Amino acid sequence: MKIFSKEENSWVLYDWANSAYTIVITTAVFPLFYKASAEAAGVSPSNSTAYLGYTIAIATFILAMLGPILGTIADYQGFKKRFFTVFFFIGIASTACLAFIPTNHWLLLLGAYTLSTIGASGSIVFYDAFLVDVTTEDRMNRISARGFGMGYIGSTIPFIIGIAIIILAKSGAIPISTTLASQITFMITAIWWGLFTIPMIKNVHQRHFIEREQNPVAKSFKRLGKTFKEIKQFRGLFLFLLAYFFYIDGVGTVISMSTAYGTDLGISSTNLLIILFATQVVAAPFAFLYGRLADKFSTKTMLYAGIVVYMIVCTYAYFLKTTLDFWILAMLVATSQGGIQSLSRSYFARLVPKENANEFFGFYNIFGKFASIMGPLLVGVTAQLTGKSSSGVFSLLILFIIGMFFLSKVPKPQTEVPAVDEVKTV
């Protein structure tokens, strides 16, 4: 029987903690709450959607620019935990603020949402980089996959509680407004996020680092410039980032555009929420499974498997007609969604120099963020040219083909070895 160390469990719990933010604030409750608030204040539906899009773009740009810079500084001893904690507190505080902002102040809602997004996504840069500190190389696949699996499970709990409160308020079963019910959901999310982050802050420590120097900020910029100049030394690592840029763009686009695509098929919002919940539940065990299979067949093999599944998804989406078809599509996505993301993280962690993990995970963050631009644009342009949403989703196939091509050029990490079965003591 395998035992996970205290550091491994504490690290995994942050996935459990922050995934609640992703589903409640980013995906489900906040967008609907904001839209209702903006339109009640006289903002047209199209403008309110545009403003939300601009907000997400601004937050994404800020994070993409800050990632490598702060990551390079965080490679110095003691800085990684500090930066993680700062971004975490920004995220949790601004999420809690969403519960107290009057509904007619839609601009303040967007401001708090921007800060919460920067806090949540910024903390992930350093959280991902901590993977090299909490476990050994032969266990990275298993631990990274466990994080994603636990994240899917953990995110559903506050989501169910929040949706239940909103539905009960809407039906009059409890004497509160739907507005207050949504605000309570925001506070539940902040409390959940904060409570389960305590072990991460308490037990996870930076074990790989660069010794502190005088003028660390200036020295960090020099190291960042040196990395760009010596990019040929990291050929395998940047080939992987190039592959990741394309295939993760396809993954992210399928996730972000699924609700809009389902709406175009005539699927009701209630059914879409049920399908979203079911996808989270099914994705959890498959994330664990990907980690185990990667130890048996290699990480790259399972990344190929995930890409192939998404290629099938894109092809199947072209022929979608019924709600049952959409259910089948969603379950296909659930089988590989967490696996391909978790193994990308662990594979990259094996490629990077451990003492420079933050710097390189900053680049990982940049490629992940900017990748979210091309896929939706490809879907939009193709859908407009053909007049069919299904053609737009089908066009994503090219991203997975290019991603697989570049992945095939990435050399195998020297640490790619079968998992050791011995017990890891705490």
C-alpha cells in the first residue's frame, strides 16, 4: 500500500481548494450574477459580455507578463512561498469581496473579479512549480494526476451547496433573494479555498533554489535574458512548450466553448449545468487513471492518448445533433481533460532544472495563457465562414495535429522511469 507524504498531501489539497474558484467564480455562478447586475444597471447584454471579455483579457495579459519575471525572482531561496501566499491572499480576499459589493456596482464587481483572477491564476504558477519540491521524479505523474483528480472532486462540493442555495432561494423554499444566495455562494467559495490552503502554507517548503544574492531583482532579469540567449540548451523543454501551446489551446477551447456550443444545439441551461457537474465527477477517476497508466506506459504515451481522444471529440462534434450526442461528447472530454493537463504539468516538471523551476513555470504559464486566444478565434472564424458551429469545433483538429507533431520531437526526459512501488514514509 502506497502512502503519500505530508508534503504531497498538502500540495494536492491546494488543487482541492482552488478548483472551487474555477467552477463557481470562473465558470458557473459569477458570470450569470455579473450579467444580471450589469443589465439591471442599464448595460446592454452585448456590452456586458464584451466588458467581461475585456476583463478576462486584461487579467490574462497581466499574468502572462508577470509569470516569468516573478518566477525568476522566486527561484531565490524563500521567495517561492512568499509569492504563492501573496497571490493566494489577493485571490481569496477579492473573492470574498464579491459577496459584499452592491449589485448595481457592476464595475466594482469586474474590478474584484479581475483581482480574484490574478490571485487565483498567479498562485497556480508557484503552486505548479512546487511539484519539484514536494515529491520525487518517479512519483510526479501520480502526484500531479492526484491533484487534478482531487480538484475535480473538491470543486463539486461547494458548487452543489451553492447551486442548492440558489435554487431554494429562487423557488421560495428559503426566505432570501437569489442575489443574496449568489453572494453566499461566493463567500462559501472563499472560505473553502482558504481553509484547505492552510496545509499547503504550513507544510510545503521550497527545497530547490538559488542562493540569495545582492540586488536579486536585477540579477533575476539578467538570468531571464540569459535563458533567452541560451535557448538552444533547453531545446527539448521549449519544443514541449511549443507542443503544449497548440494542444492545450484545443483542450481549453473545447472546455470554454462547450456551453455556447450546447446552447446552439438547443440544450437548456439546466441540462448544461447537469452535464457540467457530471463531467467534473467523471473526470476525477480518469485523472487518477492517467497518472497510473503514465507510470506504466510513459508520460508521453498517455499524452498522445489524450490528444487522440480530443481529436475524436472534434470529429464527433461535427456530427452532433441531439442532447444524447452532447452527453457522449462531454463524457469523452471527461475521460482525458484532467489527465492531459496533469501529465503536461508533471512532464514539464521533469524537463526543467529544479533550481529554476519557477522561471520555467512562468513560461509554462505564458504559453497556457496565450494559447487561450487562438482556439476560440479559430472556432469563431470557421463558424462564421461556414455558418455552422460544428465546423468551428471540427477546425480545432488542426491544433491537436500540430501539437502531436511537436510533442513527437521532444526528447524523452532522462528521469522517465517506471514508478517505484516502495512505501514513501512521512
